[in-house]
Amino acid sequence: MSFQARIRRLASETAVYGVSSIVGRLINFLLFPLYSHVFLPSEYDPIVLIYAAFMFLNILYQHGMESSYLKFTTDRDELSGRSRAFGTAVISLGGLSVLLSTVMYFAKTPTGLLIGLDESNLYLLNFAALILLLDALSVVPFADLRLRNKPWVFAGIRIANIVANVGLNLVFIFVLDMGILSILLANVAASGLSLLLLIPTIQSRFARVDSGLWKKMILFGLPFVPGGIGYAMTERINLFFLAEMDPDTVIRLYDMTPQSHPDLYALAAEQGPMVFTQHIVGTYGGMIKLAVLMALFVQMFRYAWQPFFLQRQKDHDAPELFGKVFAVLTLILTSAYLGISFFAEEIVRFPVPGNRTLIASSYWMGLSIIPVALIGYVFQGWYYHFSAGAYIKNQSKYFLHATAMGSITALVINAWFVPTGGMIAAAAATSAAYAVMAIVLFFLIRPHYPLPYNWVRTIAVILLAGCTFWLWSIQAILQVWWAELGIVIGYALIASTLLGIPVTRVRSLLGQRASSE
């Protein structure tokens, strides 16, 4: 199969996985405007903190079993061997998940204290524990669908989850008036529906547990736990530092006066000055969703990339093929960075019925974080690409090394700068940490699995993107939609030439579905 055919297949499957990811992330983004008009940032604060904690807790619940299953199933050709890997992984996930959710149920007070929840919101953890359990049980069946190249089944179940989540959000918020609890209740029901739809996959693949295989899977997967926790620290620990900001610093940093924020001052008179800090946490947690388009493409790429490189690793020209994938990935990520950064303000100010804007103006002070946060997603995409060598050469320990360095970077920058720098510092800490993770993983993996990256061309494209953004930021005349669109298109054309990817080749790679040999 040719380079073009194989990359077209990767692009095609990325697009199909992306159907669910695109719809899910966009619906999630479209739900946020709804939330922004129903809940003040200070009311949205507990949801932000709980979902931030999910990133950490999901690592413990899943304990590397998704990656172990992908690895050991790929290594086992016979159906019975694959089924034993499936059953072993599912039982491992189920047993640990039940244990952890039970602990959370009976230890809500210390758990809430750990993540910064007020005592009045501890009851929300009951529903959080159930969501974590249901999602953990779905991990391996979803991974199996990806590995068996069943992207349409995967996407269909994801979309069913999304439809249920959105519909129930509307019912719980507007019909039953259940307040902030509505978000978690809808998530519980949607996660339960996904697991129910995955039962046929579980029944068809499940076999007896293999204790010997389980030990091997645990040894491979456990390095992903501290690595994953480090990854979660990189992504979400900034929210916990924001939650500890001094209210007086928040008021001074964001020029919050009684005239500019009368509702917030009235709320503070009732509930205390920490309302100002909660306002910042809610604002950051909400506005970071504007990075949805960048985040969803990176996730789409990850879903398709892992089975792609595992299945293509023995091709005689695999290194050259993977290098070409990296060039296309860089072109798309940098173009997306510019497009989302340019159009962020137009998006939040988009008029909707009722003389309102898409995002309530109480959240707009978080707009400045978007370009800073998006830089991190470029490096996150590179990190996933570099991960191929670690999987292929069975060097999962390097994920721990890379994420440890990234989490240390995030921890230091957050601790040093967030207390006085607020949201911009929080976004910068995450982006810097992703950059460190990608760079460290690249240098650790390169001696084991070198790939033909053209770094001169890649750096030239990164510099071009930086100069383009700088020029746009200082020239108000360029900050209109038609000029921004033209700049992004022009950048993409020039960058594709610099990377050695002619526009006709990009169209060829992305516009056709590959056929198998």
C-alpha cells in the first residue's frame, strides 16, 4: 500500500473518530453558553473542580489498562489470546473501579477537602463516583472497537452518549430545575447508556481471566499511572492554584469594582470574599472550552494514530511514513492555532436570540488565555506522535519520565506565578509543561526509534506562525473576520510549501478513503 493510501486511511479513520469527538466537544462547548447564562462563574466553580479531579481519578481507575490492552492484543494474533486479554483487562478495571468508588462514597469529606469543594457541595461526589465507575468499564470495549477498525460503531455509541447528555441537561435544568446537579446527573445517565450499548462487544470478546497475562499487562500499564497523574497535573492543577488565590489579589488583578461587578459584590456580601476567587475559577474553567476545536483534533488524532502505528510498525518504510504524518499534523495544528486565536472574540460575542451573546459577558475576562492555552495543544499533538516509538519499542517507562518533567514544570510555574498572575499564568504553565513533555519524550525515544523529522522546515513553520500571530495582534486593521480568514488560508498555503506538502498532496491525502491492499 502506498504512502498516500496509508495516510489517507489514517486521515479517514481520524475523521470518523472525529465525528463523535467533534460533535461531543462542540455540544459540550454549546452547553457552556447555556451554563453561562444560567450559572454565574462562582456557581459553576464546583463543576469545574470536580471535572478537573476527574482527570486525576480516571488515571487511577484505568491504571494503564487501555494501553496494555492495545499492546498485548496487537501482540496476540489468535482470537482466544485476544479474548483473554480483553476479559483480563475488563475484570481488572471493574474490580478496582468498584473499590475506588466505594471509598469515595464513604470518604466524601476528605475527598471534597482535597479538591477544594465547599461542604455544601459534597453530595455531588456521589454522582462523580458513579460516573468514574461507568466510564472505566467502557474503556477497554471502546479500545477494542478502535483496534478492530470499527470507527463507525465507536462514533455511533459516542454520539448516542452525547444526545442523551444534552437532552437530559435541558430537562434537568429547565424542566426539573435541579440546578448545578443537572450536569452530573445527565453525565451519569449518558455514561450508563454507553456501557449498555457496549454490552454486545463485551459479550462477544469476553473470555476467562488469564492471571499470568494480567501480571504482564499490569507491569506494562503501571508506568502509565504516575505518568498519567503527571499528565493530569500538567492539564488541570492550575485550577486548584487558581482556587487558592487571595480574593484581594483577584480584585486588584482584574480591576473588579462595585460598579463593574455589582452582582458579584452583592453575592460576596452574602457568602464572603472567596466568591471573587470562585468567579475566576469558573471563568477560567469555562473559557478554556474555547480551545475545543484544537483539543478535539488532537484527541481525534490520538484515537486513530495508536492503532495505525501499531498495525503499520512492521512496514518496510514505516519510519518515512510516520515522518510524513508528522509534517501533516504540524500543518494542521499550527493552522488551527491561528484560526481559533483569531476568531475567539467573534465566537463569544456572536449574537443569539434574546438580545444576548453566545457566551455571557461575565466570562469575557478570560478571553486572553485562549492563544496562550492553544500553544500547549500543538505540543500535545507532537507528544502523541512521539509516543509511537515508546509503544513499538516497549519503552512505556519513558512516558513517566516525560510526564514527570512536565508536571514538575507545571507545578513550579503554577506555584510561582499563578498567585500573582492569575489566569494567564495558569494557561502558560500548562502550555510550558506540554512543551517540556514533548521535548523530553522526543529525546528519550530517538535513540530507540529514530524517525526522519525535518526540523529545519518544522521550526521555520513554527516561526512563521508566531510572526503571523504577532502581526495580527498589533494591527487592529487585521482583526476583522474576512482579514483573519485570509491570513489563515495564506498561512496554510505557505506552511504547506515549507513543509514539503503541496496543496494538491494534502487534498489527495485528506479527500479520499484508502482501500486495503
